[in-house]
Amino acid sequence: MDHDLQTRRHKALTISGAEQFIRKNTRLRPVPHVPEISLYVADEAVPLWQKTEEELDQMGLPPPFWAFAWAGGQALARYVLDHPESVRGKTVLDLASGSGLVAIAAVKAGAARAVANDIDAFAMPAVALNMAANGISLETETTDRLAPETAPESFGAVLAGDIFYERDTAARAFSFLQRMKAQDACVLVGDPGRTYLPKDKMIMLAEYEVPVIRDLEDAEIKRTRVWALAD
């Protein structure tokens, strides 16, 4: 998505009603594949999508990614909690964080510092509510980490859940992840079989059967894998 558009949306949502909107239109529930963590999530995508457009007085917005526990994020959060050595003591970036699920899992697994990154305007107040609900603290940012003009920053681990769903975004994301790996970051990807995942350049670490909302996917269970970048 155009970053200028996202910036305008963010400014539109600096009103104090953002968290109230989220509370009103979602429910706090345990994540199906990661029940140790609870999130404010919606029951259906389309009604919330429409309400978000009404709130911003703007049509043609993307789906409210922050309001759902996507399969890739669930698998990645599960993996991090089951393999805490992947993030323990590290500075962690949760790229395109959405709800903050993976960043929350990283903190629970012992990360020294976790940053929930997302350019979506609603994501930051959603992450704030979710981290409070789980009794943890993490940092948030709306920096477009995939933009070539963004100054690089070192991270001990970079986690990316369900980011390979669109061709251009996937290409930019993979380029960024390669740069992070070159800086010795542990790079992990959670993906339920999206079209643009470069599997030939990755190593599979784990596979899960993840419950999802049929409204978002083509099934109620998605076979989802966690990958590391190959050398």
C-alpha cells in the first residue's frame, strides 16, 4: 500500500477514539493455536472493514489485518514460544505486525526488546490494547522498513508472519529479510502457502495445522509452515 496513504490514515486516527473503536468492534479471545496469548479480534472481516471505512470516511481501504490472528502469525508465534532460544536475549523486529501477536510471543519467550512494526494506522492502538491484555510491554513503530530510503537498523531476530501474499510486497519483503540475514539476524517466516513465498530460497523448520476464520481463508484449518532463510 502507498505509504503516504497510510500516513494520512494514521493522522486521521490520532483521535482518542481509536482504542474505543477497536474495543467496540472486537472481542478479547485466546488465539486458537497460541492460547497462552489473547487478542482483540473480530468475528468477520467484511463488516469490520466497512466500519473502518466509515470511521475514516474513506473507501477502498485494505482488510483490517490487525483484527485477526492470521495463520502465518499463529504458526510463527507458536514456534517462538516452543523454541525460545530463537529470540531469547535478542532485539526482535516483528515485521508487518498487525495485531502484535508475534511480538507478544517474542517477549513471552524472553526477547530483550521487541518492536511491533506496521504501517497500518489502526495497528498501533490495536497492539497497545493487546500487549496490555497480555501484561507485557513492547515498542511500536509505523516506519516503512521495506522502503529503500529507510535507514537500516540492527536486530538480533526478524520475524515475518504472512507477508508474502502480494507480488510487489513479497519482493520488497524478501529483499529486506535478506539484508537482515546478512547482518547476522535470525530471520523466521510464518506462511500458510501464499503464492509469492520463495520456498526455493528457504529452509522449513516446522509445520502446523492452524485454525483460521473461513471468512478470511479458503478453509477452517490452514497447513502453515515456519521457514528460515537459506544461506
